[in-house]
Amino acid sequence: MKHLTIILIVGLFTLTACNHQPAKSAGLVKNENTPYQVNPKGQNSIYQLAGIWTNQDKKTLSLNDLRGKVQVLAMVFTHCQAACPRITGDIKTIESQIAPGKLDKVGFVLVSFDAERDTSSQLNSFYNKMNLDKHWNLLHGNEEQIRALSVLLNVSYKKGQEGIYAHSNIITVLDTSGNIQFQQEGLGADPKEILSNINNLVNSF
């Protein structure tokens, strides 16, 4: 696990900084709209990844500590001026439409691409700037952890000049065991389908 050869896959993508590009990969089936739905044979829990992450409150945790809730996850970086605040806003919209009685069964996770600059203090500033709440974890780790996670999530990224990352914009829904159940690509998409998937998962436990 420590030396993932599949990391090389990421170099095959052509990206535009702070914009989205299609993320095509085995295990995902594109439907007639923008979302991706998971082929059950391609399920693979992200909680298998070893490593310790740190959140906006300087709390250390493993990905496995997220187990037990439905998690809505995206990869961002806080110095992004366009796509990342937008995708965070899209997830806030999703959160606002989950029934209050179900909300405690759902978590929201942002994982930073920027291992160097997105310290806990920086993540905390972004957390406050975006007016996030107790249901959110903003995580940073080392470059190897970030790359390994991005491969499992089918998220492509590349660091450019002045620390600006080109990356795909994908919101992922994980079940309580960390398996990918749904992915939606793009900004400002209708949350109806992703909310349906979240509600179905919440209702199952």
C-alpha cells in the first residue's frame, strides 16, 4: 500500500486549473446526465488506506474513524479562488436539504490537495470563511496519502505554478463502510439525485 504503482495513472489526465474535466475510470458507469454511479464490482472501501490525517481542529484521525456515517466527500485546496469555494457551496446546499432528523447520520469531508500550505490553521480559516458546522471535517495529510486517496476516488489533480492545482470537481457519497456509492461531477449540479442516494443510504441503517 505504501508504494502504490497506480499513482502513475493520475499523470494521464489533462487538466485545467480550478476547473473540471471528465474523470473516466474502471468501476464507474456514466449515466445520461452528469453523475456517475458505481458498478458494484468496482466497490473498494477508501477506509482501507492507512495513515493519519489532521483536521481543522488539529484533531488526528484515520479515514476509518469516519466509519458509521454516510459521508459526502470532495477534494479541494483552500487557496483556490473559484471551483473549491463553489464545490463547498454545492455540498452546503446538499446539507441544507437533508432532513434534520437524518443529518446526524451524515458527515461532510473536504480533503486538501495542498499538503504544504493547508495546515490545520489554514483549514480552520477556510472552515470559518465558508461558515461550516460541526458535521464537517477538513483534512490534510502527506502527499502520498493524498495521491493514494485521489486514485481510489477517481479524482485527478496536478500542481501548477504558484501552488495552483488543476483538478477534477467530484462530490462522492460513501456508505457507512467507506464504499463509493455515488459520484457527481461538475459545479452547480442539481442535487436531487445525490440527495436521493444519501437518503437511501441513511434509511438503510
